[in-house]
Amino acid sequence: MRRIPLNDLDPWFQTVDGVIERDGRIDGARLFANDRPLEIDVGCGRGLFVFSASGARPNTNFLGIELDYKEARRAAKRLQKRAAGNARILGGDVFRAFEHIAPGSVEAIHVYFPDPWWKRRHRRRRVFTDRFADACAELIRPGGMLHSWTDVEEYFEVIRSLMDHHARFEALPPPEERPAENDMDYHTSFERKKRKLGMPIYRGQWRRRADV
Ligand SMILES: C[S@@+](CC[C@H](N)C(=O)[O-])C[C@H]1O[C@@H](n2cnc3c(N)ncnc32)[C@H](O)[C@@H]1O
């Protein structure tokens, strides 16, 4: 495996390109040295979700993918402190990573508070597009899940429309909001920030159909 040199956060922080194997695959079983179910957090930011979920569910592997290396390294540092064996952060572009992950090998994909790119001319930079939904349908195993939350109503409607009409997913009832018991008791850093501002959060979950 090729890795960046002198990586003080290895193996918690690695790059997408650094974990592509000679056969062109990013192999979850290789990354975690076991073949437990793999969940991916797209644009994981500072990694609160990966940190909390990997602590709460030790029999699942969590992989955060984050374009901003500074944020990705910050997320990895938290995991290093806890010596988390079931959580890793990859620095790089999710679309590049997805090209190298085996179809049907992912248990769940999480997309929390994706950048809204407010200006119309920047909209094409959004992560959640029909291409993204198709890539998720390819990677998630039949019966697996896609979760997406945001405070941006218009973006959520785009996501909901893409997912509700996608032939390979079925919509499930959205998860309900529950009161936070402490400052770490939020799904992600952005959820904490937006809820503290009193903003509504739109939540969706979809199951990958087993029959298509
Ligand atoms: C608004 S932040 C949300 C961070 C985190 N999910 C949360 O809820 O706190 C969106 C994150 O997605 C990352 N991002 C945007 N496009 C990406 C891409 N193509 N691949 C990986 N990460 C991406 C950004 O760098 C940013 O950290």
C-alpha cells in the first residue's frame, strides 16, 4: 500500500490515493484488517459522527471521507487519541474514492450537511446529485441504508426528490429529533451549530432495495 511519508496520524488519517491498491481497489477489509460491515461518512468534516458512531458500535467499521485535509486530520486526531480500531479518515474527493470501492460492499452511506453552494453558478459543485445517488446505489449492499440530513430546505427537497424517485431505493420514515444531553450529543458538528441557532433540520433515510 502506498502512503504519504511521515504521517503522524497513520493509520487514522490516510489519503484516498494512498489507499488505492495495485488492483485499483480501496479495500475496507484491508483498511481495517477485518471484514466487518463498512459505513461511510461523506464530507465528514471534524468527524463527530465517525467518532461517536465508532465508539457506540464497535462491530462496524466507519470511514470518513473529507476533501479538506485540515478538517480530515482534526477528525483523525480524535480517533488516534482513542486508538479507535474501527474508524479511519481519508483525505480526498468522495467521487474519486467511490470509483475504487467494490459494488455492494458498503452497509450504509451518511451525508450530513453537505455544502449548499448557494450561488446558482456554483450549484454544480454540490455533492448530492443524480450521479452521486447512482454511485451510492451501486456501492450500498441490498438492504443497506443511505442517511442524509441538512438545514437547507431547498437542498433537502432536491435530495428527497432524487432519492424518493430512485428505482433502487425506498424511503423510510425520517428519524425524529431528540434533545441533546450534552455538547457532544449531536449527530455532527454542523447539526450542533444549526440546532443551537434554532434552525430546523431536515432528515431523510432510504433503504437500498433488494430486488433491483
Ligand atoms: C458543511 S460541511 C459538513 C461537515 C459534517 N458532515 C458536519 O455535518 O458537521 C461539508 C463538508 O463536506 C466536505 N466536502 C465537500 N465536497 C466534498 C467532496 N467532493 N468529497 C469529500 N468531502 C467533501 C467539505 O470539505 C466540508 O467539510
